[in-house]
Amino acid sequence: MEEKYHAHQIELKTQKLWEENQSFAADYDASKEKFYCLAMFPYPSGKLHMGHVRNYTIADVIARFQRKLGKNVLQPMGWDAFGLPAENAAIQNKIAPSDWTARNINEMKSQLQRLGFSYDWRRELTTSNPDYYRWEQWFFTRLFEKDLAYKKTASVNWCETDQTVLANEQVIDGCCWRCNNPVQKRDIEQWFIRITSYADQLLDDLDHLDHWPEQVKTMQSNWIGRSKGISVKFTTEDDHFIETFTTRPDTLFGVTYLAVALEHPISIAATDKNPEIARFVSSLNKTNNSEEDLATMEKLGIFSGFYAQHPLTQKPIPIWIANFVLMDYGSGAVMSVPAHDQRDWEFANKYSLPIKQVVEPNDNSLCDLKNGAFIDKGTLINSENFSGLNFSSAFEAIAEELQKKNKGTKTTNYRLRDWGVSRQRYWGTPIPIINCKSCGAVAVPEQDLPVILPTEVEFKGVSSPIKSMPSFYETTCPKCGILAERETDTFDTFMESSWYYARYACSSDKTAMLNSEVNYWAPVDQYVGGIEHAILHLLYARFFHKLMRDEGLIESSEPFNNLLTQGMVLKDGSKMSKSKGNTVDPQELIDRYGADTVRLFSMFAAPPEQSLEWSDSAVDGANRFLRRLWRLVVAHVEGGGDEGDLSNYDNLTSDQKNLRQKTHETIIKVSDDYERRQTFNTAIAAIMELCNEIARFKSENSTDRRIAGEALRSSVVMLEPIVPHICHYLWKYLNFGSDIEEASWPEPDKKALERETIEIVVQVNGKVRTRIKTPPEISKESLEEMALNEDNVQRFLEDVTIRKIIVVPKKLINIVAN
RNA sequence: GCCGGAGUGGUGGAAUUGGUAGACACGUCGGAUUCAAAAUCCGAUGCCCUUAAAAGCGUGCCGGUUCGAGUCCGGCCUCCGGUACCA
């Protein structure tokens, strides 16, 4: 055995062995309990960054731990290969997106292999490969036929100078990131998938996700935003209706104006009539489509000149055009109650609109509407014959009255909007639709799939090359045969990442999207990924799973049983990203210390769910521990080793008992940390403590060596999921050449855990005054007596009376006195 | 703005169900070893007073519940993530 630890040498040797033995290939085996462990696959942006290393190490630790428990573990890896950065690289560096992507995949794959992750590489998939996206296209045509996919106009960010659509992140302070010219909104036809039809299921099924973090479920629940209310109709002067939704029908008599979106028919009629309004509206048309900008921008509006009739009072209500009302969301109109809604209150004050109080606090206390709206539920006033009612009776009574007059109905509303999947970009899955002048939108027939995205392209300017490529879009209508044009838009890349986890079960099947093996592997037992995906990716994947279930492709209803959301790796206080230029290259660390040190460091630095502020200084310590561990094993083996006999542990000295006790306490602690708590940092700390004790322990005879050997073997096998290469070697030395990959998780020996004395904390009035050693089974009375006899307890009991004594068994005793 | 988190020594973090605040590391300081250095080993290390012991203070801020609060409740502050076309 080498005296010194040479990381690179043993890591490369071990990795070669794993590859030769196909150590991590996982196949269907009904006789074995399966465990499907998955980390979110990467976008191949160039090189791995620390966020990847953290993500993939966490998942690999769990996968390797589950193998030690004897399960049939599948851990696959692939590439979320479509996306915007490839196009930016193409424009900047004159390289085709497919070449750029392939190059990055190569680079990142070799980095993943160098880190020793236990993947079944036979199942690798790449979403930009037609073998993958053809099934996405096929599935979309199924949705289209079921009317779950449809087309409607929606607004995008348009840069007139570059003649292109911009993503929200490409709009900076209302201007294009490339040319810095102001961005406008533009309405175009786009494809949507009816996620709102699944809103109830997506919300209600959250209750069954017992092993998801509460915070993620709360965020998804708020995002879906189911609310019960009433849709109220206001009649316009030309006898049309303006529909508004409210969760507060009890405030209906307080409506003093309506606000409609810039694109609402009323606004269009007003701009046609009045050039002043037209100027105002076009001046507001510059904002970006993001919710954040919409919520924080200055709320502006203008009176449209039109009135609507209040459904119950029949009084005329002025209609205002306002920039904060969204046409894409709900009906594009809201009823405004400035007395009882803060946003309405601010708008009303700004434009001197009337504020009419119709609810008062239940305790009749005064509320001053000069300082803000009164938004609590209370008792109705100024509301004709509804005055005096509380919220819930007013809700019912007003709903009934509106229903009777045909002016409103009870409705459930969702904050969730349908999923817009069209992107006006090149590097994505072509939408498999042909637009025919006589038949309309026609799905590409199954036998004509896939619609292949041409990869030999050149970027002239910034717009998608396939939009100016007749060889791509010119075709004939599958229904009537006349000349027609393909969709040149591509899918949102969230489409690919919504079903890849299922495709791993059969990634090379050319005959079907999913086959029956998916029902063995799915659902994923452990999904690991960044908290930044808590809403969008995870909600779309849950939705897609239900769509696939309803298409008969999969049996389960949810894709991920256990979810671990890792915190971000931050540098200088914010998310590491290429655009911010604050990435740390893990390759330098691997070159310097080896993969095991990088893995150990990233698991030790913080618990997985917490964000981790990057620091280079602690890496050295991780490497020091591995060298120390190596030396401990060398010293043990060179000092005579042991026979691995675990049978006889009678008549031990107290040092021997103490080490055995520590070993088995550590096994219990580490098992719990790995399995239930998933806090690998504390598991490592516990093993470090055990190793510190081993180092202090003097092995002088064969019994000593057996006990030290047991402690070392336990440490090594429990570290294997985190630092598998070094443990592979150390295990061989400690176990006469056997392979650690075949070893199972250690079992604690209850007999080793028995203690002769324990320490009890003694408090007086909640402050620790001393600690006493007692046998574990001591009566309450004798414990109290012992505590009261302590000098440092007596001191604090002078001139006071003992009121009571609280005893927490085996922990503490608190004497309350005054 | 809205939704979800986080805040503990010089630093990363620990304290699992309301019960010993600071485990385990990093760093720093002191010592051993060495011709010297690296590596390694031993010791000290929240603040304050102190020769020492003991006491006092201390988990972002203010207040509350409790015998007892880092942990629970109310109100703030700061930072991070998401906010539907970044992935």
C-alpha cells in the first residue's frame, strides 16, 4: 500500500474499473426493489460550474447510498440541449448552434466522468436529437387533436431595429439588450396548452406529495391561485357587457370606476375616437411583459369617455383605461373599489376619483380612508338592503341577486394562465403544424414525423434562420394537398424538460415515446435540483405527467416522489451565471486536489437545501481530511491489521468500550443523516469525529486492532457515497481485496451503545449552573437531591424560595426559585 | 409590488420534537518536529472582566408567550430565489 494518498492515480484507475465492469448499468428486474435517482439534467452551456457539481454530487451520494441498501438503482444523465444561449453563441461566434452544443456536451460529459458520478451512460439522451424530440412533436399532435393545444394571439416583446422577439431577460429597462432601442409590445398568434384545465388536479394533488418541501408546495399552490368569487357584468352604452371577476362581491356597492386593459375593445374604440387617448395609450405601450415590471411600474390611466351601468344600482360608472390591467389575464377588465383595495385607492387618489366606503370594521371602530384602503372583511354599509350583512352572507346574497338579474355568476378563478409554448426562435423543437389557407392549422401526420430542424444554418442578423428558409417551410397540406407553410416557431424548452425523466426508462426505443418499462422505473424516487425551478419546471413536469397518463402512456399521476431542492451556489452574494461573469471553474479544483476532495468539500460546506456562498479557503481542509484518513488506514494495516472478526466483544477495557460506542453511535447518526434528514454535512462531521477518536486510540493488542478495524471499516463504507474513489482503495486494504461496491451499509450493534453514566445539566431559573454525572436510570428524587447539593447551585438558592423543579429525563433539571 | 426562503464567533456551519448555543471544519495564535521549509502532531480560540475560578453579555432589530426561545407568536430591517420568453 502506498504511504501517501495520490488522488489522481487512484481516481482514474477506479473510474476505468467502473467503466469496464459497467458497475452502474441498471436494468429492469421485477425481483428487486428499484430506486430511481435523478438530478435535473444540465443545459450544456460550456463547462460545469459549482452549482452542477453540488447538484450532481448530492444525487450521486443518494444513489450510492441506496445501492448500499441493496436496491436496484437507476441514475441516468442527459442534456437539455435546446435554448437561447446556443443562438447567442451562434450570432457572436459564427458557429452553428448544433456544433456549439455538441462541443459543450463533450466537454461537460468528460467533466462528469472525471467526477466519478455513478450514471448508467447507456441511457444518455440529448433533447436536440430528433430521436428525442420526434416524440414531443407526436405528443403535441395528440394534444392538438384533443383540443388541449390551441392558438390565440398574445403579446411579445418586439425590437423594431433588430426585427426580432426578445425574451424578458433580454429587455433591460424597456430597451433591447443588443441595440439599446426601446422595445414595444406586439401581438402575434401563438400556441398554448390548456394547463388551466388541469389546475384543480395540479393543486389538489399537492396534498399527496408528502415528501416534497412545504415551501415548494406553497409556492405552487399560490402560483395556481385558485379563488372563489363572482364574475360580474357591467352593461355598456351600446348594450355590450364588460365582465369583471371579484373575490369581494361584498364591496360591489363601492365600485366607483372600471379599469380596462390597453388592448380591450373599449380602449380601441376610445383611441379611434379621441387622438389624445390614442397618444396616451401608445406612450404606455413600451413596457415589458414581465409581471415584476407590471407590478412595480407607475400606475397610469386615462378616462375613456365611456360609462357602464352598475348591475345593482344602475348608476353610470366611468370606464378608465389603465396600464396595470392585463388583456392576457382574465377578461382584461377589473371593477375598482378604492375604499377597500389598496391599488384602487392609490389610483383613485392620483386621479381624484370618488372613494365610497361600503364596509366597516366589525367592532365599529373608525377607519380613516385618508391614509389607505380598509381591506379587512367587516360589516356592509351604504349597500341598500344588503347593509348590515357580514362578508359571507353578503357574498351569497349579492351572488343570488346578480344571478337573478342575469348580471353575474359564481365562478372559480385561477391565477395560473395557459402555457404559451411558441417561441420565435431557431434552436428548439419545430412545432409540428402546417398552416393551410383552406384547412387552417393541420397537425403533421405521424408518418411524416419528425419535422427535423435543419442544423446546417448560418445566422444572418439575429432572427431565426428557418424563417427565411423556404426549403424548410414550404410544403403541402396533408389534408387537401395544396401548397401550405409549416410553422417556423419552435417549442418552449420547458417542453423537453417536462418528460425527459420518463424517457430515460426507454431512451433508445425507436418505436414509441414510452414503453412498459417506464412503469417499473417511474415515478422518480428522488429528484434533486435547484430551488429556482420550484415553480415553472416542476409544475410543467407535473402537468405533462398527467397529460401522458391521460394518453395512456404512464400509470402514475405524479412524476417525482421525493424532491430535494438544493440551494444556490452564490458568488459575491448572487447566483453564479455566465451573464454575471461570477462563475467558479471546478476543473481547477479537480486538477489540484482530485474529484473526491471536490465532492467532499461541496457536501461538507453546507446542508443541501441551504444556499452556499462560495469560498476557496475551505477546500484545503477537505483534502487534509482525506490524507489523514489514508494515513489512519495505512497505520492500521502496517501495524498488523486485524482479521475482521466481529464475534467476541466481552471483557473490554473502557477505552475499547468507548471506541465501540462511538463507532455504533456514529452508524446510527450517519444513517439517519443520509436517509431521513439528507444533511450530508453533519454526516461528514460525525465521521470526522469518529476518525479523531480512532487517531487518539492506541492499538496495542489484537483486540484493540479488531476494534480500530471495525471503526475504520465503518468510516470508509459510510464515506463511500461521498468520496467513492479513495474508499474503493481503502476498503480493499481493510477487507483483504474485496470490492466496496459490493459492501452493504453497516448495522449498529445495540449492545455497544449501552452507557454507564450520563451527564445532566443543572439550571437555576433557566441558567446553567453546573453539570452532574449520574447513571442513566436514576429516580427523579435522587436526581433532585444530587442537584440541590451542588455548591454552585446552593449559591443561587440563598435567600430565595424554591417554587418548583422541572426534570427532563436524561437531559436536564431546572430549579425555579425566587 | 407579489409569492417563497435566509440572517448564529474572524469564516463555512452545528444545535433533529421548546431543554447545555457555537459540534465538525476553515482561519488565526502558541508549541513540538526540522539545518530550514513543506507536511504532520499537540494546545488555545464568541465577547467582556480576570493570574485563575466564578460572574456578566451573546443567535439581524423591537416586543410577546414560557420554568426555559436560535427554535413558537406579532411587528420591522437586510439579503437571496421566483415572478410565466434565462435555464
